[in-house]
Amino acid sequence: MSTTTLRSAAEVALGRQRAPQNADGPHMVRYLRAANVKDGTLDLTDVQSMNFTPAEQRNFALRPGDVLVSEGSGSLSSVGASAVWRGELDEMVCFQNTLLRLRPRAGIDGRYLEWWARSAFGSGVFASIASGANIYHLSAERVRALPISVPPLEEQRRIADFLDAETARMDRLRYSLAQFDGAVHEREQAVLAQMLHPGAEKPGDSLPTGWKWTPLGYLTDQFRQIMYGIVLPGPNVAEGVPIIKGGDVAANRLSLGTLNRTTREIESAYARSRVKGGDLVIAIRGSVGEIAVVPEELTGANLTQDAARISVSSGVSADWLRLVLESPAMVHQIQQRVTGATIKGINIWDLKHVLVPTPSLAEQTSFAASVSQSLGTHEALRSRVARHSALLTERRQALITAAVTGQIDVSTASGRGIEE
């Protein structure tokens, strides 16, 4: 297997620049851009058009088998994603300068070139040559200079056949894992629904003896009412006070090492919204309704205006309240109170008036213990699924890279280590 540069194996071209004067004209043609290219697939749900002169059409028209590579991205993890144009649309389609087109030269199998590009993306080769600050660019010239291993044409085809078959098997396994994960999630929702008495899913429904509909605000500590925090926390400072944003709740980032911090001067004006270990915090902007428990290490931390503190009263189980607020019926009730177009959120008054079907403290404690035990089993299952999915993704990328670089003999490696 010989090694050469990509310019010897493929024609590398940058697409046509988008400009206002090309928004209309006599030669409107549909074109692909970086947003249409995912890792291994094309998303053709939004294909735009602009004016390409006949000469430009000859230069920028796509042919089946062309490999399209994202030339620029705001994330290093996305730059260099590639997919193959297979003539999916029954018309001429061109490409924009947010994409590079790799067109195989004589002696290069197009499917082998496709797998080489997938390897360059997944192994970080493309990311390693990207430059820029907010937007990372590959540049056609840097891509042309990349090394590529070129075996004989027949071997290229064997490698492409091998990767087509093996990655398809892996994709079927990943699909099965995703289906299982979805089933576990559905079961979790069913378990959470048990926090509410059957038939007590919306305000006004009849409740069992001893239960009552209680506004959320009445379940909280009267001296530490539901409230959001700092409106303008300023830039992150190394030695400041940790602050919890709504996005931190959704992303499970409630720890000293992951939160941003604000200055003590800014934070001191919001002493009333400080949190303690055991408090609940709920996202009230963006991912509204996501909820988490504040760990002890964050006692004294504060919030931003995207999150609210819920400090339960002495006669309420915090574990029960967290779980019941995560139940499908309560999530639905909260979402019905969300307002806003660009930025969606729920205001504190509406949050306080969310109605919670409330049993006795003894029943709350019993429900919380039972449901937590069941959810713990589900969480363990989902963790195993996530671990297997990650290992499968790693193996898939390692297999692609090993095949296109000649590290394995595909004639003897077929099917090894992969079970249906």
C-alpha cells in the first residue's frame, strides 16, 4: 500500500460563495451547504437555491459519488464531517463554499475515498489542520496536502465492501441499544407516574382521602420562598461565588468544578436566593422544568435568573417533591404555564401556583423510597447501555481507520469481534 497526498488521489474544490447579488437571477439552482452534511449522511430537508451562471454550474455541479466535507464550523468536533452525494435529488445540485468537494481521480474508488474522509473526521485528522478562533476552517490547500494510503484498486473495493458490511452490522447493534434505552425511558416515565394517584393527573381531578391539591408555593419554607437569582452575573471569575444556571440543571453540572462563578460584590446583592444542600433547583428558562437536588458542597452558591430555588418546608419530603415534579403529568402542567417566543420560560408566580396532588408525609416518604429504588435499577440499565454504545462507537471508528490505513487485512478480519 503506497502513501501519497490527497491532491494526487482526488480533486479538492471549494464551493461557490454565497452573496446577496446571487439571491435571485435567471439561473436559480439548488445547492448544498455545511448544514446539509452530517457525519455519513446528508440532511436534505432544507436545500436552498441561488443563481449559478452556466459556467458556474459546470464548475460547481455535483456528480454522484462526490464526497462533501464541511470546510468550516463553530466547533472542532463538527469541522470535517463528510457525506457522499448520490444524486438524491432529480435535478442539478451545486455546492457552497462552506463545503469542500472531493472527487476521486482515476485509479481511486469513490467508496474508498468516502471511507477515508470518514476516518479523517472521526480520528481527528481534519480537526488537527483546522484553524481559526470562533469559526474553524480546513482550507482546500491544507486538505490537499493530507496523506492518504492508496492500495491497488481491487483492494480499495474490498476495503469499501468490508466497511460497508461491518459498519452496517454495528449500526444495527446501535439501533437495538437505542431501542432498549427508549424502552427503559418509557418505563421510567411509568414509574414516575406512580407518584400520582390514578385519576389525579390534573387540577380538579378527585383525590384519595387525605390527599389535597396544594400550590407549590405552599410546600416551601415560608422563610425561603421560591425565587430566581442574579440577573447580570457578569463574566466568569476564578475565585468568585458559584452560580447555577438553568442549563447547568439540565446538563447535570451541579458541582464546584463545573459551575461558573460571579464576583462576591455582585452576589452580595442577591443573598436571599442563595442555596443550601438539599434544596431543589428548577430551570425556568430554556429547558424549563428540569430539576435537580443541590449537593452539600454547593451550600452558599447562588442562582441566575434562568433557575429557581425550591426549599421545601419541614412537613414535606424533598425526595418526594423532586420525583413528583418529574412525573409526566406535572411536567405537562408546568409546560402549560410556559410563555415566550424566542426565549421560553415560566415566571415565579406561575411556578408557585402549580398544583401538586399531595398525600401525607408518611405516604410521601413511602412513595419516594419505592420509586427511587425502581429508578435506581433503570439508571443502572441505562448506564450500561450508554457504556456499550460508547464502546461500539469507538470500535467503529477504530475499524474504519485501521482498514483505510492498512493496519488490518480486511480479507481475514470480516465479522471478527462483532456479534448480532
